[in-house]
Amino acid sequence: MTNDKPNTENAKQNDSNTIFIGKKATMSYVLAVMTQFNKGSKQVTLKARGKTISKAVDVAQIVINRFINEVKVVDIKIGTEELTAEDGKKSRISAMEIVLGK
């Protein structure tokens, strides 16, 4: 993950085009991606951490192979994030961003 701070206009656009992958069903995220592209977005970013990384990959592949054939993977970023628990313990967790674009 990069620490570059985009200007506020780009940040607002990117925030609305970012989908955080969690515990919902895979098809819920596929629908969210398709909705963003149907609204006119040129790029959609999938963000996932830990065990949800495989679900993010599944979402990207389902969108590309089953629904919107002109969508391609523009960029993939991998990294490690350090989280602090309530008891003060620090742990590291893998993170991934997949950028899809038309």
C-alpha cells in the first residue's frame, strides 16, 4: 500500500469507487462492483485483508469472466498492515488492493 496522499477531489472519487471485502456473500460484492461500473465509474478498487483476500480475487474473476467482459485488472497492490488490539498487542496482517478498470 502506498502512503501517497491524493488531492481531495481524487480522494472523494476514489472513496466512492472502493469496495471493502468482508464477510458478506461473494455475489453481494459482485453486485456492488457492477453497480459502480453501471453508474459510470472507469475504475473500481477492491480492498481486502487476511482471509478475505481470496474472496476479493473471486469477486474480480466473477465480474471479469461472467458479467462485464471489457473489465480488466489494472493494478494489484499487496502489503502488510500492522493492527493494534485493545490489549495493546500488535499483529501484522496481509492486505491486497485489486483495481479493476474499463
